[in-house]
Amino acid sequence: MEINSKPENSKTHKGQSFFDNDDPDDLFQILMDALKTLWSNIRRLSTYALNELGGYQTIDKAIKWCANNPHLALILFAGGLVTVGPVLVVLGFGLMFAIITFVGFLLLEGTLLTFISMLLFICFGLLSMVAVFFVTIGVAAYFGFTQFTDLYGSLERYKNIFVSFLQPQKESTSQRNVSQTNKIDVVASG
């Protein structure tokens, strides 16, 4: 019997790996094809070992020997459990703790990220409320101070002084232009 490494209904993904494509559906399809191929190869190998290599005959011989020697079979079975049991317990605990760690890490990271982002938004919200509070207090204090000290009246007074300072200069400039035109008229007429 020939062992074929490709199942009959699998699609070939030439040169593709999990990192070549960003689409999760394609990655899932590649993974499923790889698992189908692996399962198919395991089934073929076990069928080949049991049929062609005499696996069924070996199992039948072991059952007959256990039936003829039950005490020795029980001792070998107990020895096997004592030997394999701790290994299976350690592997089971290791796998269980790996899964718990992975899930716990996801939950912990998700919880921590959520909690920290909520704290960040709360801090920004409080900071903005404090800023609005201090701006409101500052604006109210400014307007209250200006009402109390009559700062607007004094500003109006300074504004009037500045306008009056600029106003005579405009008049003097226009008067100079009039006087120069009068001089030109006098020179032209004389």
C-alpha cells in the first residue's frame, strides 16, 4: 500500500504560508487544509501499521497472553499506570495552566486595557472640567475686578486721550495742506 501525503479533496496552496496572506478566511482555510492533510496521513499510517505490519495480530497475541497470565498482566498494567500516570498528570496540568494562562492573559490584558483607558478618559474629563472651572473663575474675577475698579471707564478715558492726541495731528496736517495750497495760490497769482 502506498502512503499518499495529499488527501483527495484538498486544495494545494503552492508557496503559501500563514504569513503570506492577511485575510483571516484564507488563513483559516489553509489551516483547515493542513489539519485535514495531517489527519488523513495519521489515518493512513495507522491503517498501514495495523493491516500491513501485523498490528492486529500483535494486539490479539497481547490479549491472549493477558488472558493466560492475568496476575502478571495486572502487575504490568499497574506499573504502566504508575509510570505513565504522573507524566500524564504533569502534561495535563501543564496544558491546563498554559490554557488558563493564555485565557487569563487575554482577560487580564483586556481588563487592564479597558480599565486604564477608562482612567485615562476620566483624567482627561476631570482635567477639562477643572480647566473650564478655572477659566470660568478667571473670567468672572476679571469682569468683577473691572467692575470694582471701573477699569472700563479708565480704558475709555485712555482711549479718548489717544484719539484726541491723534485728532489734532490730523487737523494740523490738513491745515498745513491748506496753507501750502494757499502759498501756491499766492505764488501763482503774484
